[in-house]
Amino acid sequence: MSLLDPATLLPLIGVLAFAGALIGFLAGLFGIGGGAISVPVFYEVFKALGHSADLAMPMAVGTSLAVIIPTSIQSSRGHFKRGTVDMDVLRLWALPVLVGVMLGAAIARFADPEVFQIVFVAVAAINAAKLLSGGAGWRLRDSLPGRGVLRAYGAGVGLISALMGIGGGAVSNLVLTLHNVPIHRAVSTSAGVGVLIAIPGTLGYMIAGWGRVDLPPDAIGFVSLATFALTIPTSLLTTRFGVRLAHGLSRQTLERAFGAFLLAVCARFIWLIVDL
């Protein structure tokens, strides 16, 4: 079956439109690309269409990165207008993030689906524990490290995010808050990280899946164009509302909301791993 098949397209429009709305809202609220929602949703969609897990998972990740491009751009613009994006960090991370993303995309061509899911759960669980505990004892130092260490962080953020199919918000938020960056500034800067990651990540997944004979006809490598097209409209509509809410919440409320969200995503992926 294909997502372009009319018999399967109509029942999925509502699911993908709703997922798109959540992706956009969360992108604005938490400074993430929304991959924590889109990856599991897309995975289920591709499985329902009859694709094997070893194709459904990298396609879910690659398509998620494609969706993150416009949502991260809109989210970062909203936070930038409020003056809370750390442009110095983004400039320093630009090249290291690119290197990490391309490495992650290369690994995606050969890795088992469990690799993506285990990485996803591990990073999200650590971040959720830190946020829900109020951050007590979760600090490496009281300020950001030197440029060399920051560049290494950028490469790590790119690599992990490419494997998870996210815009890097959950990972970069963890790195920044562990160095005493306030949550609102960390969320805003993480939105910008999504732009750095999503564009090369999408291209990398297109290349990584190029030539596979089991791809659906609408796919370019591991990116489904039909899924992208059905998700984007509602995601762009809701991003601005997430940005507005993020800046209206207290630090503690925003941290706990983000932590609870990540915990729920962890539970979902643990179920997927067990089900495999």
C-alpha cells in the first residue's frame, strides 16, 4: 500500500492533521521541532501501510526532520522577536551540529530500528528526570563552558538528534540548562537549533534511503513527501500559540510541563521496543 492510495489516504488525513497541530504547538511551547510527537505517529502510519519496522522507523525519523524545518523556523522567529535566543551559541554550533547530523544520517542507513528508539528513550528520560525534579543537583557548572567544549556539545546534539528524528530541542535544552542557562532562554535557543539540524538532517536521510527498492512511490529516500504535505498546514497554524504560551508560563511550570511531556513520550517508545 501507499500513502498516495485514495483508499488509505482519507482515513489518515485526520490523524496527520491532528499530529501536525500538536507538532506546531509543542515546537513553539518547548523549543523543540515536534519530533517527539511526529516520530511515533509517523512510525504507526508507515506500519499501518504495511511497511516493515526496519523501513518504517528511519522513514518516520527522516520525515519528522523534514516537518521540523518549517516549524522550527517559525518557532525560532517567534522566540527571536522576544529577545531570548542566544545567537552566539547558535553561530558556534552551526558547523559541529552539521557534522553530527550527517554522521547520524549515515548510521541510519544500517542501524536496527531499536537503535533509534533506545537513543530516544534514554535522552528523553534523563531530561524528564531533571525537569521534574526541579533541577536540584542537575548542574555541571554555573556557566557555559569554553568554545571547544561547546563545539563538542554541538556535534553531540546533532548526532543524537539525527538518530532520534527531532530538532534537537530536548537535547540542547538539557545541555544548556545543565550549565545554568534559564529555561526560557534554553527553550528559545533550542528552537534555533532545530533549524540547524533539520535541513541537513532531512537531506542526509534522503541520501541514506536513496535506491531502496521497498520505498513507497511518494518517498525521496527516507522522507515521505505525502506525509510531509498532510502534516505541515496545521503545524504552521499552531506554532505561534505555543510560543505565546511559553513566554506566559513561569519557569517552574514550563519545566514541569516539558518534563511530563518527555516522560509520556518515553513510555510510548518503551512500549514500542517491547512490542518489537
